[in-house]
Amino acid sequence: MLFDGASLVLYMCGVIVYVTNIVKGLRVVQAGAYGVQELVEGETVAGGGGGEGEVIGREDSLRVLAASNTILALVLVGVLVLQAGQWYAERKEAQEVEKMTREREERVGGRNGAHRGSGGKKKQ
């Protein structure tokens, strides 16, 4: 369950990075609208102080897009690693259960064999 939960969290992080940065960046690149700010109704552009109204240019847009792709790749590799870890843990657990079952059968088989061979006498 831990592997599945962590994989789900990483996958959701990947979806968020994809939607917020990559899709938005690809739209800007496709439109060629570098440095053009989309204003929502009632919004004003902040005057040159580095606030939210500042728009990034072509180079910075492509850098954000590249960084987002790198982050997305790492997140998806993390999901693959977690899934491989889950497979390994399940395989080891199955091997241990099989080993314990075999040992229990040997102990039970050994007790039954000892009682039969003793001629019905109690073992002390």
C-alpha cells in the first residue's frame, strides 16, 4: 500500500507539473507570444518592480519548459522505481511465505513420523 500511495503522489505531482508548466509553455512557444501578457479582466500590469505583472521572455520560457520536462522525467522514473520496489517486495514476501510453509510442513511431518515410530509411547 505504501508503494501505491507514493506512486500516486508522484504521478499527481507529474500531472500538476505537466498541466501548469509544460502545456502552458508549449502554448506560448506555439503562439510565439513571448513577453506578451494576458490580462484578466480588472488586472493591471505592475510597474517594473519584479512583481507578478512581469512577463518572462523567450529564453526564460524555454528554460522553464526544459526544467519542467526534466522534473517530469525524474518524477516518472521515481514512479517506475517505486513499482519495481513493490514487485521486489512482493516477490520476497512470497518466497518467505513459501519457506515458512515448507518448514511448518516438515515440523508437522516430523512429529507425526516420531509418534508412529515410537509404538504409541509418549515422548519425554
